[in-house]
Amino acid sequence: MTHKTTQFIDREGRKIILTRGEVKHSFPLSPIPNDLLNDLLNISFSDEESVNAQKLIEGNMLHKPIVCTRNVSHPFIINVAPKIARITLRDEVIQDRLEELEGKFLSFQGRSYSTTQSERHQLYHELFLTHSEIDPVRFGAVEMYGANTYSNILDDPRVTLCFSWYRPQTEEFLAYHINCIAEIVPPSDPFYKFMRILRTLFSTTFLELGKPEYICAYKLWISETKEKTLTDKTGFTE
């Protein structure tokens, strides 16, 4: 049975209030871990030549966490799916800048990807120049097909993101387990339009969705983070 759920984000109290039917649940609201946020920003601020910079943004596994959802009616209740997740701007910033952003994105239409590649990277870079405009307590994603992940979130919006990536500067692999509450955002919402642009900004191929639009966007509100980095804990022995 699918339950009607609503979310209320209490930024001052740093809480997520989740209502499911007659029951209210309270979860802490937490920020993106500094290691993860800084590396996501460093990708967009790369000053390498545009071809390499684009590969850093689109090819890096930082943007592609494994999303885990639940379906208790299945023998194995956990569903996993890779998703592209992005840091986002605050809603009021998106509202103010969406028309300009859509105009810049439309200017790429009718030109080949290769001729607009450096402009696309510059647009992405400029989005996150002002740190105070970034929303530090959520990620954004789009739902492309409306299959298992979407059905599971409709029934239970508690999701887990698993980020793992390699940091070449320090030659280490980092990982975070991040528990979130997913909010479904319809196509009419400015946040959906913002995420649609971010999702397609570096797409070089056409994806057959079977429908004219993505199903929805997700605001993935962060509740709990657990570092899962593999470190050598072997000590010295005598």
C-alpha cells in the first residue's frame, strides 16, 4: 500500500519533518560532508583545457552515487541504481536565475556538442562561484524512467546514497554513506527545470525515455552521513 507522505524542512531547527498518514517522524537535517562538497566544487573550478575539464565533470564517479531504496514486498528488499546527483543552488537563487540559465542553455541548441563544450563547462563553473548560493543540505537528481526507484520512493522516501571516488591529489579512495529523505518535485517546479538543465548540460547522446519529459526531479535532503573510507588501521607490532 502506498502511503501519502509530505516533508517539511525546518532549516532553523535543522530538522526534516516527515508525515506518513497519521504518523509524524522527525529526522536531523545535516550538511554535505566537507570532503565531498569540496571535491565536487573543485571539479567545476578546474582550469584545465575544456576537453579535460568536461571529462572531469561528466566522467568522475563523484556525481554518480548508488541510490538505495526499499520495497518490502520483494524477497530482497533493497533496490540499487546508479544516479547522477548534483549539488544545487538555493530555491530562491534558482527562481531568480532560471530564466537567464534557460536562455544560455537554449543558445547551445542547433550547434554541435563539440562547438559548445567550452561554453557548457563555463556555464556550469559560473553556477557555483558564490558559495553562499549553494544549498548545503541537499542534492538534486532527476528520475528518468519512473521504474523501481521511483515506485519505492513513492512508498517510502527514505533513501541511501553511496558515494565513492578517487582523489588523485592524495592518492586515496574516499566513500560516504548518506541517508536522505527524498522529495518528489513535479515538472512545473523551477527546481525540476534547473535539474533538467544540469542533467542534460553534458549529455552527448540522446536517451530514449519513451516520454517527452523526465518523470520528476528529487530533492534529496540529507539527514545522516557516515564516512566509509577504507583506511589502513593496521598498527605497528613488536
